[in-house]
Amino acid sequence: MREYWGSEIGRKNNHSYYNGEGKDRTTNFNTLIEFYVFYQLRELKIGSKKIFEAHNKIAKTTGSLYPFANSEILANPKNIFYAIDEDRAIDTKTDQITYKELIKDFCRKIEFSEDKVAARFYPAGKDKFIVVDPKHQFGQPIIIGTNVLAENIFSMYESGEDEVRIGKLFDLTLREVKDAISFYKMKAA
């Protein structure tokens, strides 16, 4: 995140990206999605310079301060792409066209609105019951369909509470409880 905050993007748009200083910085949901995409691109071993160049190119094309929060952004370990239609995408570096299906898995954790802007994020995947939704609990991970913080479930479990009892206390299924616990165990690893 420091790399992102300290980048040209963060400096140029600091009024739009965050408020506060140090660990008291706050941000909006689209910037959080941009953090996630930036981090995932870095995990793919794509260099910061290449990421920032793609960000700037796509921002210029879309007119958005948050182009990485757009459903048209895709990537593989070597390239960042911008979709041009349902089946094809353009490499932001070379302007070559490729088929989206080859790179689509990357975007499967983000749910997009009708206008193709990030609306929800499923940090453990869409097959799990954990979601980050800016309209609930200030964008903290919750159990889908509830306002129950996944972290609260994990805290109770860490304190020695039985999974079945936690489910009864919060009116959750055992699978929802297990997904919350697994999510926080995965974060700790």
C-alpha cells in the first residue's frame, strides 16, 4: 500500500484517494479495489512501473480516476489488458488483441455493477460466504446477507467458542461460520 500511496497516482489524486496521515488514512471503496488489483498485479510479478503505465493509459481512455475498479481490467503474469468487447481485450503495453477467456480468472473475485464498476469483493472467492460490500459495515468483511462481521466470528472461535454455538448465536449456517474462520486463518498465514 505504501508503494501505491507514494506513487504518482496517489500524489496526483490524493484528495480522491485518501484522507488523514499514517495509519489513520481512510479511503473509498473504489480505491480499495484498486489496492487489491495493484496487489494482485504485483503478486503476478508485474513491476510497479508497468502497472502505473497501464493505470494511466486506461485512466486516459476511460476518463476514470479508478480504472482498476473497472470490470474491463484483466491480467496475466506478463500483461495488463483492457477489454474492448465481450470476447477480446487489448494489451495496454503493445496494443495487441487477445481473448479475454485466457485471463478472466483474475477478475472472478469482484462483482461489478451494471455500469461495470466494482460493487462487491469476495476475498476468498465467490463460492465462500465472505464479502466486502461498501454498503455494509463500512466495507469490512461480513457474512453474505448479514451485517455480521467475519472478524467477530473468528474472534469468538479463537476465544474457544464452538463453531455450532457461534452459528446459533448469530443465526448462521455451519458453513458460513467455517468460511469466516477459514478466511481469517488464511489471512494470518
